[in-house]
Amino acid sequence: MFETAIAGSLPKPGWLSETQKLWPQWKLQGEELLQAKRDATLLWIKAQEDAGLDIVGDGEQARQHFVHGFVEQVDGIDFEHKVTMGIRDNRYDAQVPQVVGPLRLKGRVHAMEAQLARAHTKKKLKFTLPGPMTIVDTVADRYYGDKVKMAFAFAELLNQEALALQADGVDIIQFDEPAFNVYMQDAADWGVKALERAALGLTCTTAVHICYGYGIQANNDWKEKLGQEWRQYERVFPALAKSSIDQVSLECFHSHVPMDLMKLLDGKDVMVGVIDVASDVVETPEQVADTIGQALQFVPKNRLFPCTNCGLAPMSREVAEGKLRALAAGAALARSRYGGA
């Protein structure tokens, strides 16, 4: 009950890359960089285990960015001539690669991290991939001319890698779709279908993570404009409830999301965000347990998975480690509080 997990990313060590940046530059090259990525992956697996988490991940240590870490291994994308493009409905500008031809995988994308993690933990292993709608929103299209067609092309590639990750021994494959909270109607109309295509044939647990973004200034400023009630989930949750996806991750603690929206996910596991990624203040176990208790009004005990609101990549390592410990301790407290029949 109340198995804990992170949304996905964790801070990169200073010897691997720049720190506290969403798009950090690597500090090494070639074989030295590959070894540093392996070392950082093992470091964070151990840190998650030491903190007491039930489900661990690779912390996305081998990826510069949660989207581009995947698309770097796709033919048909030009990384040499990046362009500036507004993403997430022009919330902020980013330097993005251009899709210039048919999309094909160059080979395996995340075999190293997945196999390394599986070999070094006996815990449940979760692995994250960007969702097709969010990828489409984070690259410039110079070939397909149709974002739905391009999303399904990416979904096929994601599916290839997801099936391989499952064969590597991954227990949970999570697709990250923050774009679902931006383009709500598109998400309901075709985004969930593209997501299901990405998960086609998987027999492991499938999940989708939908948040309001990392704790960077552009996202924090956007949240200030959303009013006293954030009801974006209301548009896409019904479509997800009807989908084949097993788990849905949502932002909860220190958000203005009405908790009763969780009722729209009846029949699904719900990863409830109980850790704020937009604040360096480390939560107390009591705060985490209180949030879990509030969510229990709308989610059955056996379907509630305490999680972080989003990734922790832009944070300091010290704060992130504190938040992992708070997550585990808060879930343990919640088990003692609410574990009875």
C-alpha cells in the first residue's frame, strides 16, 4: 500500500554536467561521458533505495533533456540546425531540432541505463519515455505537415523502445505528457490514442505522467495565471479512464487542482504528487501523509501511489535527496495512519 516513486528525473552530479539547469551541458565526452552516465545512474539508484522508495528509476541521468534524450536516437531529425520555437503553447522559447524526413530509430535508445538499473536493484523498476504529443510540441516539423500524423509516427518508435525496455526487465513504463495539460482538447481527441499506440502490446504496467511542469520560472509564472482552480485535468481524465493505460500521475501538493478530479480516474491507479518540485523547502512526513489522507477521499488505498509532482532535475542534489526521504517517510506514516480496514 502507498508504494512510492519519483516522477522521473533527478539532479545530475556536478562532475557529469552543469547543475540546476533543465538543459545542462555535459562536462565530458566520448567514453568518459558514457562512464560518468553509468556512475550517476548507479548513484541515484542507491540514493532512492537508501531513502526508502519502493519503485526506483534511472533518474534520467544519461539524457540531457527528457524529450531530446529520446529523439537524439531517431533518424530524420536534424540536430545540427536547431531553431528557436515557442513550446507548451508559447509558454517559453526553446532551441529545438527539426524533423526533416521519415522517422526511424537508429537502434536501441535506453538499453544501457535500463539494463544497468535492472542489474543493480531488486526493487520495482520504472522507466520514463516522452509521450508522443509532448515530443511533437518539442520539435520543429519540416516534413510531415500534420502534427497528428507525426505524433503517431513517434508513437510507433516509442513502442519499439518500450517493448525492448520491457524485455530488459522494466516493471513500469511511464510516458511523460505535460502537453496534455496545455492542449486539453487535442489530448482528448487524439493524444490519448497516440499514447495507447505507444503502449501497444506492453504487458508490464503502463503509466502516463501529466504535470504542470518543472519548477522553472516560466512554469511558475504560468501557474500564477491559472486562477484559483486548475481544472485542466478535467478535460483529459475521462479519456484516460477509458484507455488501456494502467496508471495516471498528477500534480497535487501545493497546486490548485481540485482533489475531486481524481474521481474521474475510477478504475485506474493514481500517482498522487505529494512533493512540490517548485520549492526548495523539504516537506515533512506529516505533510506528505496529510496529502495522502486527503487523496484517499477520492482514490482507493490499493490504487494510490505517492509520487513527486514532476521531475527534480533542476533542483540541488541536497534538496532532492531530502525530498526523497520525506516521500518515503510520509508514505510510511500514512500506512500507519490509514492502513486499517
